[in-house]
Amino acid sequence: MTSTLEATSHDTATAHTSTARTDEVEQDHQLFTLPELSRLDEALTMSSRETGLRFTLYIGDLGARTRSRAEELHATSGGDPASGVLLAVSPGQRVVEVVTGHAAARRLPDRACALAVLSMTNSFAGGDLVGGIVNGLRQMSDQAGHPRGLTTH
């Protein structure tokens, strides 16, 4: 799944989500505010918790072969790649890649990912990188639903 966008670069992870990125370029300023990082962290955590899938986020350059690089990141993002979902956003390249493991793909088909990416890129075009990512994660987790046997109260 590839689409275009406009945005900036960063990474976030929690105890429930694995980091899928290392900064390739050191920068002197913060790319996101603490409240924005908190929103991203919460969205990743909630998506993972609600679905039982492992959502990870990579924001940065993906190189010349964006899909191949995203697949490499997914494979090395920690945990079981089969139940993983990587959202890779490359603002400078204006590209979004979504990589799903084979178990995750059964619950999150390409069409659902494409709709989430379309929603994200619309937000990105309006200058809202964080909001686009948060809403895209919500859309994908809503589509994936709750894992069997897990009830919410």
C-alpha cells in the first residue's frame, strides 16, 4: 500500500508497541511537541490493545525502494511479525506504506488499509500529520476489530 503525503519525521513506542525506527539524521529541534507525542503513543497503544495486533509507527525516509524498506522495518520491529502492522510515513518522499503480517492481513485487508491511508493523506495535505496518523490508526483498528475471546468492558 503506497500513497503520497506531506509531513515531518519522528518515532514513538511504548511497552505495548515496539519502536520501528531510529533517527537517521540528528536535528536540533523537536519535531513534535510532548502533547503530540502523547497522542501518537496513546493511539498506538490503544490500537494494539483493542485489536490484539501489534501496531508500530515509522516516520522518516524510506529510501529509493519504499515498499522493500517498509517490509524490512516490519520484519525487524520486534514481536511476532505475523500479527504486526507497520505504518511507515515518509514525509520528504510523500509516501505512506502499510505492511501487515499474514495473521494481521486476515483482519485488516488491503482495501481497509487503502481507505485509512486516503484519510491520512487528506489530513496531511491540510497540515495535520499527528491527527492524520491518529485517525488512520483508529480506522485500521476499527476495521480489525477485537480478537476472538477478548471482551471489552
